[in-house]
Amino acid sequence: MPKYRNSLNVDPDDADPKISRRSFLALMGVGACLLGAAGAVNVSFLGYLYPNAMTVPPSVFSIGRPKDLLDRPEGKSFYPKQKVFIETKSGKVRIQTAVCTHLGCTVAMVETGYKCPCHGSTYDRHGLNTGGPAPLPLVYFEASKGASGEVMVDKSKTTLDWNAAWFTLAT
């Protein structure tokens, strides 16, 4: 057994490496840190170049032509693209949000009205909150006839009056 750890190399010549194990490991650690920092800078730079745009549905959208809406069976139906309930009744239509006012989950229709599957908020058939953590009722959106003759819904114009929310369809 040799007296010193590095004394096994008994043939010193010019081809032997001049770097110790400690120096090699230190250089590998510094190299790994530099690669990590370069990767973080690269990711943040690429994130800066990528547009920060979200695909949010427009606040004004069409639900169809009045004739098509009149041909639908009376009652409520869910329009998943805009997260609204469309209710038709005797030549009129009204549009109600399907987004829970607590944390934005999509509510589901139940016999008594609506229920949020996330945290248990409940609403009556007109959207007034009857239980749970939801702070506000479900609102109705204003509908109008667009320039192309389609029924347009404006999500920025809301009402809580379920009788005033009806829009009369004229063909």
C-alpha cells in the first residue's frame, strides 16, 4: 500500500494530466452553473419574444339569426363557447352567464336552478344566489339585433332584472 494517495503514479512524464481531481470537479461545477444560467437567460428571452396574448372570447358575439332561434325548442340550453345559457320562450330570448361569481367555474343546471360543481354555490332559476360562497348572483346579458340581422349579445352590458333581460325576436 502506498504511503500517499497520489503516489501510485510512479511514472511521471509530460503526457500525464496536470489537473487534480479537486480542480476538475470544481471546473465541472462552474460549467454546470454557467450552463444553467445560460438556459435561464435563454428561456426568459424566448418568453419575452413570445406574445403575451390570451385567447379570450370577444365581449360581443352572435347567437344566430332570429329565425333559427325561433325554430329551437323552448327552454334553456348551454352555449359552451361563450359559457352562457340561452333561454327561448314564446318568441323571446334571454342570455344568462354560466360563470360562477365565486371563482369562475362553470355552473350546471339542476332542478332548482344552478349549482357550481367547484365549491357548492347554488342559485335559483333566475340566478339569485341561495347558498354557498358565491358573493353575487348570475347576471343576464343584453341582446340586440346586429347589422347583419343576427342576434348579438354584449357581455359588457348586464342586468339582474330577469324580466327586462328578454329580447323579442322579429323575423
